[in-house]
Amino acid sequence: MIAFTGTPIDEWDRNTRDVFGGEIDVYDMNRAVADGAVVPVYFEPRLIPLERIQGITDEEIDDTAAEILAHIDDEDQEKAQRSVAVLNTVYGSDQRLSTLAQDFIRHWEDRRENMRQFIGGAGKAMIVVQTRDIAAKLYEKIIELRPDWHSDDDLEGRIKVIYSGAASDPSHLQKHIRNQSRMDAIKDRMKDADDELEIAIVQGMMLTGFDAPPLHTLYLDRPLKSALLMQTLARVNRKFRQKENGLLVAYAPLIDNLQAAIAEFTKSTSEDDEKVIGRNIEEALNIAQGFIEKLDAISGEEWRVLEAAGEQRSARLQLLAKLRNPQTADENGRYPLAQQFKDSAGKLARAWALASGSPNASQYRDDVRFYSDVRNQLIKMEAADRRAKGEPLSDEIITMLSQLVVDSTASSEVIDVYEEIGRELPNLQDLNIEALQLARKGDSETALLIDALRRSLLQESRTATGNNEVRAKQFSERIRELMNRYTNQQLTSAEVIAELIELSKEIVDENKRGERFNPPLSNDELAFYDVVASNGSADKVLDDDAIAQIARDLVDTLRRDAKTDWAVRDDVRAKLRRSIRTLLRKHKYPPEKRNEAVVLVLEQMERFAPRWSEAA
């Protein structure tokens, strides 16, 4: 016989290996993480002392918990009830549950906000407790502190208790007992990252076989062991969006059980970095500290001086200007120093999402907050750059932008770089040196202003030129040339701003360029005019009116002959090529340039194809 199992049982009365023999192959958590199938799980001990009952040891408490699992559905109800009574006393005292509820809320509210930037929302948490009675009482403690989390409606509310029950159960347990369809509805909500339900309190349900990728934090107030412990912590190791780890928070004594389970169900490794289950959050805090030191080296100390003087806005501006100084851009308009900062700050954010609950983390909170603010602004600026260039946004940037809510605490809100430099950037029609008020701006504000102008001109030029890639490329190359001259210190700040303003006037005029022709050229016709005119010396052989008429005829012909599937049908493409050649020959387009012109016209047509096909 051959068995497939993730957790072979090794109990006194049941042993998988005795029945099926030794392992043929082991695919454990270490290998799964190495393959990218799951994420590692970190461990955070937050032990809340247990109430003591005279004459009962920790070992007997653990045995009592095991008895519940073994006997709760057994005919021996009296024994099960005695076990529950012990656990309710030890784990469920009023004072202990109050402490647990307060600590959980404090920890979860911090954890969920740290995770938003990676998963696009708060994500989900599961609290595992010893008994149904404790689950019900803990719920009341939590909603007493956060009443807006409660709802009697299964489809509303941020927190729910999930367990099975019977009609004979006491009234305080009855309120959380549901039939299967209602229970399934809540489970579906836990799987939906966009649903407001964040927290499930469970006793025995959903510990195995329940798969909710947005679930990233598991709060254990129950000393699970062996296979059940490994199966339970696997609830938070599923991959989801930018999630890179899960977190196991232990309120119950769990360290020995966890170490034993890891030894039983994962292969030992000599490399600590390969440990994928149970790494303590203090390790994450050490990692966070290392990235703070890297960011300090990149950023310098000037921002700290400004912050200490109460100049939070100036501190942020100073560092943003340093990271996005146009004079440090490479030939592609990228900012290597900003990218280096953003990479390190992103790794800091991931480490901090785990480490923030550590009692030793408070000394780093201000640094993390500041570097997070600057990183958020850099991401917004990078997104604006990509949009201005017509480049797609990465999934990571999209996730970040969907959740960027900057706290209005010690740092002022970072919403727009133009607001950061003191005023909104004027419309291009109104743009002039006086409107920018350069005399009132320091070096940091001037550097950010130049960067903002560059980005604004790129965006406006793409808007003005529409799908006209020829003109858009001409404008982008001129902007790049100006910025290269500024980077190479061939232009001063005032001179590059003056040049950008002059270029902005041409971009404004671009919207009216078609009106110079008689009859006027539409934006589509203007795009084909530029394609035909820019092909070699065609504009020297033919006058503007002749090229304009070619453009008009091209648009009419292509609109008439283009079909929805023209791009994949060779016969339609061949007909289009013949029509274009005939039209060029009719207007005496230079013969040596016609083949190249046909290719350029078809390339331009592909940019218009989706819109034209819909119209057809």
C-alpha cells in the first residue's frame, strides 16, 4: 500500500509508518517554501499567564485539552464536561480574557495596517481558543472594546465566532451556532480579501482543510501539538498577492510543542536561513534594524536634524529631493539612488510587518514611519512617471497605490508632490516663471519642481498627441535631452525650467496643430500625416498639403477596409498593403520610400485598431 499524507501520525494507538512503512519521499515545508509553493511562517510568543488550579500541573492541562478532542463527541459526556470546566478556569478567567482581548486588538490593528501595502487590504486573522465557552466570552470582550466590529447579520461585521453546537447548549453559546449554509457563508467571507470580515474565532473548526489565502496571522491560545499544530499553522502559509510570510502569535505555552512538531514534520537543516517555520520575530526585528542602517547610510543625517527641530515637512522634502534630484538621473530618466532607497525601504516594511509586535520594537517606530512615508511618496512618483510615459504599472505598485493611506500623525499627509512643494503646478496654458514663484523656493523644492515639470510635460504630451507615437516620441526625446543637459550641468535650475516652459507652449499648441491645414486634420489624420512626413525626405519632395491629403485618404481607406480580425488575417493585411501602395503611388510619394511607408502606416494602424474595430 502507498499513502499520501502531509502529517503522518505517530501516536501510541495509531502510527502511519507502522501501517504503510517508511517514507518513499518527503516533500516538507522547507521544500515547499524553496519551490515558492507556500510562504514561511514566523513565530511571536506573547504568553499570557494562566490561572492556576491547586494540584493541577501544566502537563495535566495539556492532557485535559487532548481529552476534549478525544471525548467531546463521546458518550462519556461527564468526563468531557470536567475537561472543559478545567480549561475554562485556566484559560478563560475573566481577567485573562480581558488581557487577551486588549492585546489582540492592539496587535491586530498594527499588523493589519502593516500588511495592507502587500495584499491590498487588511487581510484575515484567526484566533484559536480552548473551548466554545472561551470563544463566546472572548468575542464579547473584543466587541466591548470595538463595538463597530459587531453585527448580528452573518454577511456583515468584522469578527465572527465559528463552532458547532446543539439545541441543548446554553444561551450564551446558542448565539454563535449556525446551520451549514450560514457557516459556509462566513467561510466564504473569510476567503474574500475584499470582504470586511477580518477575524474568525474558532475552537476546533477550520483548523484543517480550510484554505483562505488572505489569512496571514494566526493567534493561538491553545497548546496544539504534533500533526494538528502543523496543519493549523499551514492556514497562514498560503501565497497571496505580495504576501511573503505568515505569522503565528502564541498566547498559550507553545514553544516546546512547536519545536517538537517542526522536528517531526520537517527535515532538519544546518542553515538557519532555511528555517521556514517558527522563526522568532526577534530575528525579523534584527533584519529590520539592518535595513534601517542601510537607509540611514543612503539618507544621511540631515532629515533627523530637521525632524528634531519639528520640521517634519522639510525633512521629507529634503530627502525626496536628494533621492529624486534630476541631476542624479541616468540616461533613461531613472533615479538609481531612489530605487536603492525604495528597495531597502520595501524590505524594511516586510520585516517590520512581522517585528512591530516585539517589545523591543518601539525604539525604531519613528524611523520606520519616516522611511515608510518617503517610500510611499516615491512609489506615487514612480507610478506618475510610468503613466506619463505610457508604461504599465506593476502588480506591486497597483497593490500599494490601492492602499496608500498616510497617517496624519507626526508626519503631514503626503498626497501630491506639487502640494509638497507649496502649491499645485499651474496648467500648461498658464505656465510661466512668475507662476512658479522660484524665488520663494529652496533647493529641495526647486529640484522637486523640476522633476514634477518633467513628468507633467511627458503626461501632457501623450495626451495632446493621442495615439500619435511619432509626435509623442519627438516630445519625450526633447524632454530627455533637456534633462540630460541639466544632469551634465550644462543648464542651471532656472535655465532648465525656462526651457521646459518653452516646450510646454509647443505641447499646448499641439492640440491645435491640425487646424493649420485646410480642411483641418483630425487627430487620427494628423498621426498618419506625421508617419508619412517623417519617413526619410518625403516632406522635402511633397508639400504639406499633399502629405495632408495622403493622410486623409489613408484614414478613409483604412477605416473602410479594416475588419475586426484584420491583424490575424493574412488576406485582409495583403489587401490593406495593396490599398496603401496604390494610394501612395497616386499621390506621387517617393518610390524608394514606399515599402518603408507601408510598414510604418500598418504599425500606426495597429495602435488605432482596437478603437476602429469597435467602431466598425
